[in-house]
Amino acid sequence: MSAPLRQIAYENFKYRLFDRTLIPGRFLSQRELCDILESPMGAVREALKRLEAEGLINILPQRGVQITDINLSLINEAFQFRLLIEQEAARKMAGSPNRAELAELRERTQNIRSRAERADASDQTYLKDGLEVDLALHDMLVAHFDNSLISGTHRIIQDRVRLIRSNKNYTTSRLVDAMSEHLAIIDALLATDENAAVAALKSHLTTSWRRALGHEDLSS
């Protein structure tokens, strides 16, 4: 069975948001969105209701649709939430890790780091693949709660983080560092070392937070 048109419009919107076709802060009419998303007006209107509830757009009377802008509040709120939820998730997973899943993810993470370290000019896919592996660890941690409310809210926050990241240059060197940070988290989880897992996760998210704010010098 094919997906409902409103779901297709919703997914197309996020795709266009993260590939930067839709620019944060930009105003568009619903008709312009129909053209961009290649979806009928009814489906777009239904999708917009969900996107507004998730904080990715604002619908303004007489002005149209505004793509959510990236500002200090958006960045700080997203990372504050992640630190609160994911530290507790790491603590919980360290007590009963799924070793098979973690081992498979560790192999994927190591592979991405190796590809990034080689920085083969013919390989233009490792940054995209790196993002997928990055998200996989965080999703795995939160899924360990087995709580649909937490997972659903976390997914919405992850979309905001992807929006923040899509407007930053995610460099090869940062990818190498991020994968190394992920390996430290995974290894601590596999060792069932709760304190090390929480500390590694906190360090990773704090570094990402500072970079999102434009604080590239992490020594201060």
C-alpha cells in the first residue's frame, strides 16, 4: 500500500530541508511549497500542521509559511534535551547492553572513521554515511528505554539537530573526531562501565553543542 499523500509531503519537506533547498528563516507561500514538494495543496496543508507542531515551521497569517530559523534558543534547547535524555539512556544501556547490536555498530563506526581518514576524493558518500551512523548510536540509546513518548520526542529533537548541522560545514576532520567519540561511548557500553559511558557521551554532546554555537576553540 502506498503512503498517504500527506506523509509523502511531510517526508519530502524534511528531505528538502536537510538538503538546504528550504533555507531556515525563509518565507514561502503554500503554493510555492506545493511546487517544491511536488504534492497537492491538501496534502501539503496536512503536512504543515504536523511540521508546525514539531517546530520546523511557523504558519503566519498573511505572510505564509516560515521555515524555522536557527538561533541560540533552538540550539541550546535541542542540546539540553539531548544531554538530559541520552545520559540517562547511556546509564541504562550500560547495565544491560545489546552486545550484538553494539558490535555491529562499532564495526560500521570504525569503517566510517577509516574512510574519512583516507579522505579518498573519489568517495563522496562517507559524510552522508557518517551522519547515518552518527544518528544510529543516539537512536539506539534512546530506543533502549522502550518508551514511545521518549523516542518520539527524541526524534523531533534529532530533526532539529539535523537542521542545525545541515547549515554547518561538517568537515572530514570533525567526522573523524565524532566517530572516535562514538567508539569511546560504544566501548564503555560493551564494558558495562556506566560512569565511562555517561562521561564519554557527555563529552561528545558537549563538543557538538559548542561547535553548533560556533565555538570551534574547545580549549576554553
